Amino acid sequence: MKNIISIKDLSIAEIDEIMNGAEDMQKIIADPFLLKKINSPLKSKITLFFAESSTRTRGSFSEAARRLNFDCYEISGAEATSLSKKESLADTARMFASKNQGADIIAVRTNTEGAPRFIAEILDKMNCETAIINAGDGMNQHPTQALLDLFTISKYFGRKNIPDLTIGFMGDLAYSRVAHSDLLLFRLLGVKKIRLVSMPEAKIQAKYKDGFTEIIESEDIKTLSDCDVVIALRVQEERYTDPMKRETIKGKFRITPKNINLFKKEAIIMHPLPNPINTGEIDPCLYNYNKGPKVIVHEQAANGIPIRMQILNKSYQERQFKNNNQTASTVELEKIREESAKECLEKQRNKKMEFFRPINPETGTGIIIDHLPLGQGIIVQSLLEKTIGNDILPIHTIKGVLSGKYGKKDVIIIENNCLILENNDLLATISLKYGERTTLHLVKDKMYRKFKLNPPIIIKKLLACPNPNCVTNHEPESTTCFHNKFPDLGIVECAYCEREFPSEDLKPI
Amino acid sequence: MKNIISIKDLSIAEIDEIMNGAEDMQKIIADPFLLKKINSPLKSKITLFFAESSTRTRGSFSEAARRLNFDCYEISGAEATSLSKKESLADTARMFASKNQGADIIAVRTNTEGAPRFIAEILDKMNCETAIINAGDGMNQHPTQALLDLFTISKYFGRKNIPDLTIGFMGDLAYSRVAHSDLLLFRLLGVKKIRLVSMPEAKIQAKYKDGFTEIIESEDIKTLSDCDVVIALRVQEERYTDPMKRETIKGKFRITPKNINLFKKEAIIMHPLPNPINTGEIDPCLYNYNKGPKVIVHEQAANGIPIRMQILNKSYQERQFKNNNQTASTVELEKIREESAKECLEKQRNKKMEFFRPINPETGTGIIIDHLPLGQGIIVQSLLEKTIGNDILPIHTIKGVLSGKYGKKDVIIIENNCLILENNDLLATISLKYGERTTLHLVKDKMYRKFKLNPPIIIKKLLACPNPNCVTNHEPESTTCFHNKFPDLGIVECAYCEREFPSEDLKPI
Amino acid sequence: MKNIISIKDLSIAEIDEIMNGAEDMQKIIADPFLLKKINSPLKSKITLFFAESSTRTRGSFSEAARRLNFDCYEISGAEATSLSKKESLADTARMFASKNQGADIIAVRTNTEGAPRFIAEILDKMNCETAIINAGDGMNQHPTQALLDLFTISKYFGRKNIPDLTIGFMGDLAYSRVAHSDLLLFRLLGVKKIRLVSMPEAKIQAKYKDGFTEIIESEDIKTLSDCDVVIALRVQEERYTDPMKRETIKGKFRITPKNINLFKKEAIIMHPLPNPINTGEIDPCLYNYNKGPKVIVHEQAANGIPIRMQILNKSYQERQFKNNNQTASTVELEKIREESAKECLEKQRNKKMEFFRPINPETGTGIIIDHLPLGQGIIVQSLLEKTIGNDILPIHTIKGVLSGKYGKKDVIIIENNCLILENNDLLATISLKYGERTTLHLVKDKMYRKFKLNPPIIIKKLLACPNPNCVTNHEPESTTCFHNKFPDLGIVECAYCEREFPSEDLKPI
């Protein structure tokens, strides 16, 4: 694991390796002489590319780098923003990378979701060793925060007891990447009981609730009274464009001396900070509260150093690895009939059909795409042109053919060309959009074969991500990639922004 | 002396130690091999937290850190500003401190007065070693600048001759923290003769003029003609919200080839810089002037490096010390009568008074606060509730009792509870506000005791600082603290922003 | 060569020394152990003072410094801008320089043209070792970019073949300092064939086209079809204040898969980057194009590291040198007549002239400036007062004297004072403005001498640069300096902003 991009990519073994490594890093923090010296006159270099403002995470990475004797180069705030506006993220990443400005690791924070994954792929393609760490991408993920949260909880309850804990979240869950990464991590580790307290406007997306046995959502802070761990989260003001909505959400949930005793005595209360003055989720006078639940926000923050040291260390050690996320579209044609051209022709004649009219099955070659929904023929034709090219001629797109099963349908007949059978992107896209009904008929070598399309697993390149904030909608060098996550429900997940969509929302690019 | 927060905190011995240390640092600047190597793989770390813009002081600290082989982490400008807006200064300081992001020293510049002292206390409370250096807090202090000014002057006139010098200031004295720190320093060292030239709108506050034997104020630059040292100061444009006023002050006093000869031939002319183009206090063509008074602004600036090296060095060496500024409110009750309950009751009956009506002095316990000014009873009651709590019951607040001495007065009678005698914050506050007339009557253990309140020395927590820019009016974790500086005049000084106020201007929080 | 300010200052030998040094630096990049250790506990320090935004050049200098084990201090963006607004560039440079904040080298990027040269002179005057590197000054020069472009081209075609290459530029040539520095460099190295493709609004200035044998300008990208090297350049949007104009220029020339084949198969296509998303000059999908012309923008960018390492190395090695650009005004008086006062007087009497009326040539002393254009007398008089002072009296400025040759003329007669003969600035200025016709008559020691003024070579101090963006129009400590580049055409060049002007456009300061 060279890159740390999403909790989704991590295995339990890898997570435990990070936890154990962080323990070692704490020993180095206590005694800097334990740090192994690198035998090189040139230090390792981390570049912090923070196109969204941050001081806490940035300072934490910077301190982690210092403790490891890394060089740290920072581009952040307005500068970093104008940078990625003027040029593509891909070019920006290439600029920082080891072949250009020497970054062994780039920690990237961006408003665009999926950007860290995209950047990692770009650098992989140019055989660049530079590792990518996601320091927060829009509303998607903040994996290093989740790992330091786990590290903090483990210190109080023990790593092996994590699955038995009741963990509560409070605040703005809709837009909190911390909540998202935390929940993915807790689910992976087998946590069963989750409590979620937020205003209706700031409820968490359904996908993050999957996989927990006992999940309670409410607008009442009392729902957290049986939690071992309470994670309070800041209102992501910058993401609420409607100022009225913003104000109703701000300061709604706040832990104060008056209500702290509704929590369990042994509970720990966490917050990724900042905890804004006056409107913050935790009254600062509770920082030293010692009569019950412990507010451990500063201890939690301090744990960012060993966790990020270990992540830097690991990413640096494994930086020469190539990632394997260069997947191709995957789809399967299932043959459902095969017969000689002659035989096939015979049958049709018997049925008085003129199915292959433009193709003589005994002498010609070609493909028929049948049973496309009415009006979709020209869409598929344009996909054909994008993938195979403009010169597959002649091509017949027939709108409104009568179908016994579907009323009216569209049919495409391609003469003299079977290339689409080799284009997985195209087949996966047709399969996803129209797969259930569409059949392919291949005429070749005096044989007739009929196929149906099985549900695709990965669909690349031809369909746009509906999330306007997804990196694939911003970067000229990007291509889209979807996982057919719940084929039965027709739900796909974007491999970059990690959002889920009904497959009918995906439009051709 | 771990922290450098205000000239007020320094002794002459400490100042001379800094001066001598800076001499040693100059030797290290000349020959870097003289720097003692620290036997650690981890360098010391200074974090520059500059919430007000600065490049000169910041660059000077950064270079001083480099010369000492310290790591230097900088957060400044817009970033630092948004940082302290989003979260409290206390949380920001905790974030940077050694237990979190590893700062052994934080140099802090802020618009809020008293912030460095507040931050130092916060870190002390959490037993954090991090030292705090004030790099300028609003209009209050800029102690490192004053120390480098002294270092510069000493090079020309000798440290021991400082008390005999005539020192002049020119420019915007009302808002110049440099003038403030310089004057406190010169007074401490025994300087007698001071000249102050400024526009009427930009005159210095009275408190900085105290303690000098011969002080001349004017609006005429010629007043500086007998000065050995002239310190020119920039108009603090950013502090004048009225643009008209700003324009009238700008460029008013300017040393040019035409008027330089009014100064003494041996005089040195200083300026903390920047010296703005065209409106600056010194015409740049005088930088190389060699026919009389010497303009030594760049030499002065260069002296910032050894001074700040020594300050960093000293703060680092002494970082494990705890500060002792965790003072408590101090006030003294003076017993003015003591008698048995019986005896006391007897007397009252003779005088036909019914003073203790709710308390039976022979069987009960309680306190009477007597002679409060008319209408102040409910204010004292609310202070009681804030300090002792809501459950001291029954409590009688009686408005408009007839008094022989004061016409009408308020009286508070507290049954069954004597806790206020142990609450110094409360007693000091009552003493400051109403001490001269107020008496306390204690009934307990069948004894009656009467007390008057002597003037308090330190008053904490219950009164607000009238300076809206004082840190205590911004930070939720702060508490106020006043020194009863001139009890006879009724003048107190805020321990944070260091401003003086009539005690009647202090309102309960 | 301590400073790198303009390609104009470099010799071919120096350029080749930089190219060879950069080769050595590439070896150090490949194997950091090859870097020679400096025997000092204090690293060399480079300060990046970037008053114009930059991330690419800045990051490249920063990485070069790191690879050389230099300390790097950065002031850039808004901070750097406000810095140079509040105080003069001269004071800013002094602040950073080695005697103050320790910079051995300052790399400066500024909007003001000529600023790097001015700063270098200021530091030289104070005997400061700090070297100056121009990292881009307004529309003038970007010499380190030109050197890395040459390094890149040499790798493909060999240094010795440079003169035979056909090199094309495409994009915004009017405002591109890269184009300017590149062209000066290619001309120096003997390149003959240049192609220039731009919109009419963005054509390059005439001076950069001088000296090439075969230069073709057009608005058609096809003009580049015979180029070995194509250098695409970004539209300098920030320099077009008219938004309409900006839009017409943006995205006008763009190399895409559709038109790439019009270039030679062996051509290399370069771009200093950034290459803006969507409107950039090169479609990013060509970055990996391998069927013809090579787009080598990232390789080119990577070459910035060894080039800048070598420049830092060289500047540091030679930092103790003084520059020799402290030239004086140079002009020559040519004696065209000499005779005794008596003889001269005799002649005049014969001609019935009363030329010397105020001066008795047999007893007096003085100078007559004759044949000034009508109305210019008072201008010359004011120049006299500025240079010699107000007390050269008596002085006669006579307007509208009848002249045989020029109709009406102005004449100035100065009694008892010949100082102007020693003031080269004044003589050079008079010579430049009126030299062709003006004569000087000297009466002294009973002799009469008549002079004409030969064309000056350097003209300093008294004439303003017509470029409002030239550093000499902003800095109070600056003086102007012009080279009389083409005396026959009446064209002078400013030594700072390097722009050319007709000498009649130069007005007295």
C-alpha cells in the first residue's frame, strides 16, 4: 500500500500494521535517537499540496515529516488554489513529483472529490515513484483522520474491543468526510452499534449506514447516552451555500457542563477540531472535565503525529510499487445460440422474418445489436463512433422496429465489422444501460451466434459521473470508472468520488 | 524567564543578561563553528504564529532560528488570521505546542492585546514546556524590538551611559507598541530625559510618561535637537479607521537633507522600519549621510538577529520552568469588632435595632453585607450566584434600607452560609467596587464579628476589562485579572492588555 | 558573473559554462553522494522574493536549493506584494541581504521591469556579497527559463548544432519575457532561422527580431511546419487589461491531435507551463504522443532543477565579486576651434558680433551654450541647477536669439563658472537631446575654445525612462541610465527595463 487514498482500499491487516507502526513512532517521539538514520545526503521529501485551507492537518503532516527527518515543502491556501485553477491537477501533480520537483510523497487536500486517486493514477502511468496521501477530498474521505481516531479509541478501549463498542456521531454528518471515513473504517473492523445525531438537513448518506447491526438516527443528543465513544463534528459551513440553512445548523448540538452528564461516565468525547469559538460543538470549559466523560480532543489531535509519521514512513518505503488500480472495463458475453448461417436463414424464412436484410449470412460478416430501447439507437451509434471510429460503414440505425416483447425497439446493424466485440468499454456500457434486454447477433464465417450481455463489473470511459464535483468532471486527462456495486438494485459507485448513483443517472460523455 | 511577554516582567539583571548573550551570539554569527552542537537528532522547533502581517520581524526570527540550528515553522498572514478566527487562541496555541505539533517556542504576533500572556498561562496549565515570545500584541508591547533598540544604542554610547542619554521619539506614539516597550525599558534603566514629538491625535498615553525626570512633548521636530538618540516611528495606518485622520498624520514628520542638521552631530537616528516610500519618516537618501547625525536603520535591523538568537536560546534553555503568574485574587478582611452573640443582641435591643432579624445570632449562622450603595444589592447578589452558586438559600437582598451615614443603602443577608469568606475573587471584587463603605457581619458559633474590607491587590474573574481589544474579551477560556495599581487614585491595570482604567469603569461580567 | 539578471550580460563562454555545470548537477541529482560537502555548520541561504505569483519557478528554485543543501526562505504572493508596496524594493533587498537576514542569494520575481538590476546595484553599493538572480521581471526577461530551454534543446540536437536549427514561437509574444530571453539567447548563439506565430495584438517588439537572417512572422500555425523546435507560450492574461482583447487571444493557437502532424516528425514541442486547462496551447492528450513530434514539456520543466542548481552554485561561488555596472555617463567634447581671447575678440568685431557681451574674454571666465533649440534654454537651465546647483551666478538664459543656420535659437551664458565641463551627466544629456547642433564656447585664461558634443554612449540621471513600469519610475533611490544604442536612428535603450525608445521621448526628470 504505497498510497493512502480511501479507507475502502485498506485491509484489516494493513490497518493493524499502521496501528502497530504508530506505536513504534511514539517511541521515536519520546526518544529521537531511535529513528533509523538514512544513509543519504538527501532527505526524503514530502510536498503538502493543500488546495483547501487547513492548518491543523497541514501542521501535523509537517511535524510528522520533521520527526522523520523528511524535507517538507508546502503549497497551500490561495496559492495552491490558483495553482490548480490555472493548470490541471494532473500537471500540478507532475510538477511536484519526483521526476520534476523531487516529491517522494505528495499529501493532497482538495475540494474536488476523487482527485487523490486520479493523481495517483497519473503518476503511476508515467512510472513515477511518488506516493499520494489523501489529506481530505471534498466531502468524500479523510483517511488519515479516521486512522488517528481509531488509534485514539484503541488506547482507551483496546484494539480488540473495538467491535463491541457503541460509537456515536454528532453534528454535520452530510458533509463530513471525517464521519464518512470513520464509518467505513468502523464497519470494516466489525463495529455493530452506531448512533447518529444530526439535524434533518445534515443527515448522513445511506451508503455509510450499511453493514451495521444496530444503527439509531435521531435529532436528540440523548441518543448518544449509551455510547462508549462520541465523535462530535463541526458544521462544514463552507459547504452550505444557503446562509439561512447554515445558521439553523450552526451551534445546534453543543456539549456543555449542563448536558455532559447524559453521557456514560466512561465515555470519551472526540472532535477533529477546530471547535469554533462560541458555536463549537464542545464548550472549552469541558477540556479539563474530570468528573465523568472525558473530552480528549487535544490528546486525539496529538495522535495525528505518530499516525502520520507511520503513514509517511510506509508510503516512502513502498513508493517504488506500482498500483494495480489500472483496471479495464469488465463484461461478459454469454452465448445463447449458435448455428450455421444456412440453418439460421432457414429458420427465419420459416418465420417470415427478414432479420439480416443488409447482411447475407452465408457470404457476409457483421453484427446486429437488437432490442435497444426506443430512441436509444442513435445514442449507441454515437458511442460506437467514439470508440471504434467514424469509418465503420455501412452502419444502419433503425428506429422503431416492431418487437413482440417490447412494443417498439431500436436496432443497429453493422456490416463488415465485428470490432465492437473487442471493445470492453463499449460492451460494458451497453450492458449497464440496456443489458437486460439487448442481444447481440454475430454473423461471421458462415456461422450465426447470438449473445446476451451479463451484468458488467467495471464500466469505464463512456459514461459521465453525475457528481459535478467529481474529479472526472474537471480534469481533461481523466476517464470515468464505475463499479456495478448492486446490480440488482441498479446502483453503481464512482471509483473516484466514491458516490453511488442509479445507473440510469449515468449519461454518455 | 522562560517567556518574553512584556518589558514589565523583566529585571535589569535579566536585560543585561540578554545584552551580554547577544554579544556572544554576534560571535557565533561571525564564526558559525562557535555554536555549540546539541546532541539530538531532532532540532529545537520554533513556530511563528503571526496573525498580524509582518515580514521583517518574522524574517528576523526565522534567520535567528536558522543561525541557532532550530527548525522554524511559519503560519502567517491571511492563514494565521483565519486560524484564530475559526478557533480560540487557546486551542491554536495548544495545537502548536510541544505536546501536539512540537513547538518548543511559539513567537506570537496578534492584534489582540494580552494574547501572549494568556497563551502562556494556558500552556502552563497543561504543564506544557513551550515558551512564548511576544512578537507584538496590538498596541501593547513589542519587547524584542525594544531590546534590539537598546542593544543598538549601547553599541554607540555604552550600556552604562544609557541613563544619561536624552532620547527622543517622533511620529505616531499613540498606537506604537515599539514606543511603549522602549519607554518602559528606558525608564527601568534609569533614563531621565525624554522628548516626544507627535501630532495631537497621536500623542502617547500618560502611563508611558511616568517616571522620567524631564519629559518634553511637542508638535515641533526641533524639540529633538538636544537628543542623543532619535527614534522615528511609522504611522500605524491600519489602526486609524478614519481615513481623513490618517492622511493628516501621514508624512507629517519627515527627516530630510533639509532638516537633518537640526539634530546633534553625534546623534543616531533609528527607525524600526518599514520606512514607507514617499511618506516614510526618513528620506532614503540619508541612509549614507556622513556629515553629521547617523541614520543607522539598517544596522539597527541587523541587530535583530543576535538579540532574537539570544532570546530564543534563553527561552529554550528555560522552557521547562513553570511561570509563577498564576496569582489569586488578594484582599484582606480587617476585623473591627468581635463580641458574643448575646452581648451583640443586647446592644441592638438597647438601640432598638432589628439588624439580624432573619438570623437568630444565638442559634443561627450567616453573613450580612452592609452599606452597599443603593441599587448595587442585586449586582452583588448576581456575583454571589456566579461564585458560590444558586443554592445559598435563603438570601435576602434588601434595597433602600435607611442608613445614618449614607442616606439609603442596600443590604444582603445570607442565612446558614459563610462561604463567601473563602471566595477571594468575590471579596476582592466587592472590596474594589464598594470597599470603602461596605462592612461584613459574620454570625457564627454564637459569636458576632464585624469586618471591613481593605483595598484589594489583585482582582480576578468577576469584572470585565473595558478594552474591547483585550484578549479577555475574546477568549472563552480567559479570566480577567487587574492590579490595583494606584488605590488612592482608583486606577487599576489589566494584567493582560496592560491598560489602565478607573475602577468604576470595570463592570461585572 | 555573480548575478544572473539579463541574457544581455552573458557571454557565450559563460553560457557554455552553465550548460556544462548543469550536466554535472544532473550527476549529483542521480547520485546525491557526489555533492561536495561544505565545511560549515551554517548552510548557504537563498531567499525567494516573489512579488509576482509563481509556483513552478519558485518550486524549482526551492528544489534546486534543497539538492545543493542550501537553506531556502520564501516570501511570495500577497505577502511579498504588500512588502514591496509598503517599503522600497531597495529597503526590502537590504532587509533580506546577508548583513541583515542572511541571504547569500536572492532570487527575485517582480512586476517592475529592471528591478533585479537595480537591487543588485543597491547591494553592491553597500559592499554586500548577496547575489541577485532574476526570476522574471515584468515583460522584460526570464533568463533562467531561457537557459533551461537551451539545455533542453541541446539534449535533443546537440549544443553545437544550435545555430543551424529553425526555431519557432507560438502564442503571446508581446508580453512573454520567456520569448524575449529565448530570442536574445538564440541570437547570441548564432541561430539564423526564426518563426513567430501570434495574433496581431500580441506580436513581438522589433528589437527581439534583430540579428536573425531569416525571420518569418504570421498568424498561421502552419508557418511552424519547418521548425526543429516549437516553443508554445501562454497568453499573459494578467497583462491584458481589456477583457475583450484577452478573450480574442486566449486559446487561439492550440496544438491538438488534429494539427500536430503539420509539424516536422523530428520536431520537439516545448512550453514553459502552466498550460491552462481547456485554453492551454497544448492539448494534454499529446503529452504521450509517440507518432511524430515530441511534446516534451515535463522533461523541459525537470531541466529547471539542474540549470538552477548550477546557477545557484555559480552565484554562490562568485558572490564576493563586485559588479562592474557602476558606469558613469560618457560623452566626449570635441574641440573645433582654439584661439587667444584677443584673436577671437578681433574676429567678432570684424563680423560685428557681440557674442560674449557679459563676459570679457580678456579678463573674464565663462561658458556659452549656443544653438539650443528655441524654448529649450529654460530646460537646460533647470538641468544646470539640478546638477551644479542654484548658485552659479550670474547666468543668462536668452530665448529667441537670431541664428543664421537655425532661424531662432536659445543661448545660455554662464559667467565665472566652468563646472559644467566636469559634469558628464549634464553634458551627456545635452549631447543626447541637442548634441547635433549645440556648441560650447569656453572662455578661460585669456583663451577661447569652441567645442561640439560627440554622441554620448551612456546617459545617466537626468532623463526619465518613458516606461511607467520601469523600476526607475518607482524607487526613490534609483537613477536612470540609457545606452545610446543606435545613435544614427536616435534610439536609446534603458539599462534597467531594457526597452528601446526614440531619444526625443526622454524627458528631464
